[in-house]
Amino acid sequence: MRYVRQTAIGEENVDLASSWEEVSQVLEVKACREDREECDRQVKQMLTTAETDAEKRVLFKQFTDYLSQRELELEGGKDSPEYKRSQDRIKYRKTFHARH
């Protein structure tokens, strides 16, 4: 799993982990705070640029598809603390951006 960030000399691919489960763990580590903040910034930017209801529905469909995948991967599924944290983040973003 990776994301792209801008540097002084152009775009750079940043490899975080080999699976979604590892990404969640990596982004919780204090040393990876900058990566977590950049990922959050990029998600917020996607939400902000989704102007129409249809664009927002597509974006949140991607989020719910991610949750479905996490449910299958994690021990405990929907009862897993990691699943619940991801679900809470998505609920917050959906609620916040539905009002704006």
C-alpha cells in the first residue's frame, strides 16, 4: 500500500505496508505521524473536491468497500477495535462533509 506525496523535485511514492491491516498498524506508530497526516490531508482534499452528491456517493462507496474488505481481513471482523476505529473515522467524515 502506498500513497503519493509532492516533494521539491516532483512526486514520490511512499510505501507504507503490504496490506491494509499493516497500514493501519503502521499509521498508529508515532514515527509515522507525518505519513498519517498526509494521508488524512489527501482524503480531506478528495472529500472537498467532491462537489456533487453523485461524486460524494462514489467516494463514500469506496470507503464502505474498504470497510467490507477490512471486516474480512481482521480477526473479529466488525467487532475488531481496528475495524471500529476505521468505521468511526468514515462516519465522522461523512457526517462532517454532509453538512458542508
